[in-house]
Amino acid sequence: MTAVETQPPTMTITRLAHAVVLAWGWKRALIAFAAGALSALALAPTDMWPLLFFTFPVLVWLVDGSAAGRFGGVLSAGAAGWCFGFGYFLVGLYWVGHAFLVDAKTFGWLLPFAVTALPAGMAVYTGLGLALARAMWTRGPIRIVALAVALTAAEWLRGHLFTGFPWNAYGYALTGPLVLAQAASLMGIWGLTFVAVAIFASPAVLADERSDTRRRWLPLVIGVLVLAALALYGTLRLARNPTQFVDNVRLRIMQPNLQQDVKFNYANKQQVMSHYIALSDRSTGPQSTGVRDATHLIWPESAFPFFLTREADALAQIADLLPRGTVLITGGVRAPEIAPGASITRAYNSVYVVDHDGSILSVYDKVHLVPFGEFLPFQNFLEALGLKQLTKVQGGFIAGDRRRALEVPGAPRFLPLICYEIVFPGEAVPRGERPGWLVNLTNDGWFGISTGPYQHFQQSRIRAIEEGLPLVRAANTGISAVIDPLGRVIKSLPLGTEGVLDAALPRRIDPPIYVRTGDGVVLLLMGAGIVVVVRRRMSGR
């Protein structure tokens, strides 16, 4: 019997790297696409983030293999980046297609276009990132830094250009474990994106044949040590900041789990109201007295198939439901001020604070509207072609003038964030505002039982950590929850169920470093990275 000869790990990785570097044409595109598609599994709800140690090195080798392309390989690297991004966003955003099935007769034909067009558009940023990386490229471990700088810059642009869409930024791969997610309080999601790319791409250096063994392993060792340091920081932060609660505030979140065709049909007006009233007053245990247990009742986004302030009987039913001292916070579509007798064609997506007597105490209008969902780019032109946004409001929703905190009796001021307003880091809470809590009202029922609502929940949770503010979340179909300022889920209702959730309101904590410095930490990281790359290129080594 002869012993089986085994190859060292670095030898196996070197052969794999050669296969990627030398791939061309459709093979190269397929490798990039597959690596991107697998990378999406690092996101919620699967949270398979260690998988990126295998997929992100492929990005490095793809850029290495672009050297023979025209214009210094910039175009070739950009094309590979687009293929990677298309796979990543196709798997990560497939759930957008569910929205086009809510009214399949009107929008069903658009489903294949939407499911592919959005990932294709987002992949342009990944292509830009790899093209920029190729322009900065150098030999050895420093090229990992170039990749981190370039992809972080591209992701930041994705989060800001054309109203922005920072959904599924690469940094969210480090937010599945709560101990790692605490780093968001230091550097925000853009800083985590830089760190994630650098750490997960580091194994690529193991394939460098010209480096000695110690130099090959150094980037991976540093990456693992950084992960360990982040985990240690998170562990200590969680241990030193136990959850504390605001006195005399008792929350009740109502999750109705209504189907969209019921929720938005005026003919179902009384059915919707009866469901809300009965569910809100449901007993949750032997000692429960229903809604009388709560000081603040919270309903989700766009709760009614009508204009609340124009339906006196609906306000009367709310007044009959609420005991004295209990306040309702609810989403609702609000009609604009118009001349008497004029027809209403546009509306605001709003949050109301309603007192126990049915009076409206305050209103917030959504500022950051969803493209193609609440408005169409080039609205008049596309409507003239027969297109309409998913909400079918002619002319699109009207954007609110500014984001602001609202006063509410019996509790600290809260900042309302409607639907995906909460996914914008650094923008969700405007400078100068420091509310006592965040209230995220959303209707993820558009996206069915898919990964979309889990991703939305994960990103909402990170805003709480970045801002050091508790988050109260009411979703039509879930996930509704109360989250403390360190991202701990105090209580939650799962996706696709109806029910009520009773919980105390966590206290806010002192502003974290991210609140005080904004994107200062990531700018420092990127600036240092650019200096290192430029020095390496100038040295010619």
C-alpha cells in the first residue's frame, strides 16, 4: 500500500487562482457570476458570512487576470465586476419580483424585466469598483487594500447617487453576529464595508508564488485578528450596556398580516378596521386586559384603504378603542390640501399620532420615496407611455419637506421612518435631531415570504446600533420588533403571522462614535489605504 500524497493548502489555492486568472470569455463571466451569487448567502436570513473567505478572493484573481486587457485591463476588470455584481444582486434582490404579483394583471408582465433590470443596474457600481481597483492595482498584499478602497467608494456611490440604494452593502456580511455588528457604532456600514472587503479578500494572497510563506499568510492572519478584535469589542460593549427601559411606557405593536389586495381596497374599509380593532384589543395572557395594558399602540405603514382624516367613522372607532391616556401611532395615506370640489390625484405617505379622543396630534410625511414604487423617474413622460408605479397613485406620491421628530404624550420624542427610509446610513437621523427612539412603520407584505423582509429587518437593526437609539418596528406582515440601542431584539413577531406584541420601551444611550464623527472613520481608513497604495506603486516593487 502506498501513502496518498497530499498537496499543501497553498498549492491547491495557487492552482485555483491560476484557473481564475487565466479564464477568459464566458468562463470568466460565469466564474464571476457564480462568486457573486454565492456571496449573497452572507446576508440575512442565511448569514453564511464565512463563505466570503472563498468568494471574495475570486475578485482579486479576476482583477489579476485583467492585466492583459485593453486600457491596462480597466475595461476587463469592470466587466468581471459587473458579472460578480449581477450574480450578487440577482440572488440578493430576487424578492422584488413579488411586488409585481400583487396586481399581476397590471404588473405581472414587468416581473422578468424588474427582477433582472435592478440587479443589472446595481452591478454597474460593482463593475465601477473593480475598474477603479484595476487602475490602482499593484503586486502583493497591498492590492487587497486597493480593492477595499475601490469597492467601498463604489458602494458609497450606490448608496447616494440617483436617490441612493444602499441595500445589501457588503458590510452587512459582518452584522449577522451581534458581537460583530457592534462595530457599526464605530464606523457605520461604510466602514464595515471597507473592513469586510479587506478581510474576506485576504486569502487571495495565499496564491502569490513570488512571496515567501510568512508573507503569504500575513494578510489572512491580520484579517482574523481584526475579526477577533471586533468580536472582543462587541462582547465588552454588550456586557457594559445592559438594556434599560423608559419608565411608565408600555408599547403594543399590532401586526395584522393583511394581504395587499385586501389592504388597499376601499370596499374592504370596514373589514380592515374591524380586524385592526379586534386584534389591537386581543388578550395576550391571563393578566392581559387588551389595549388597556398599553400607553402607546402602534400600527404599520399605510394602514388604511382610505384617507384617515376624511373618514369620521374610522376616527370614531379608534376613539372607542383607545382608553384615556393611550395614544395611537399609525401609518396612513394623507390627502394634500386642495381647493373645495377638486379631485385628489396625489397623496402623502404619512405617520399620524392620534389621541384617545380621535384627534390628530401630529403628522409626518415620508421624505425619501421609493422609485418605481411610490414615484416614477421622469413621471410625466413615463405615465404618458402608460406606465405607473406599483402603488398606482397618479402623478406619484408627494415627498415630505423634511425629516423631523414628533412629540408624543407619555413618552420621549420619536423619529418616524417609513419603510426603507431606515436603510440610509447617516441620513436616517438628521444632524441636530436626537430623539428618544426610532419608529419604523413598514409594509413588507409587498414581498411575501422571501428574504427581502429579513434583509430589511437586519438593516433597520443596524441603524439602531449606529445611532445608539432604540427601534420600534411595526410591519404589516412582519417582522415587527422592539430593539434596544445595541441591536438586541427585546421582543418580535415572525414574518407571515398576525398578532400583537407587548413590550417596554428601551432607553437610548449616549451618542456612539459614529453619530459624533459620521463617515470620518471610513474616510480615514480609505485615505490611509490610498496613501499605502500610491507609495507602493511609486516604489515600483
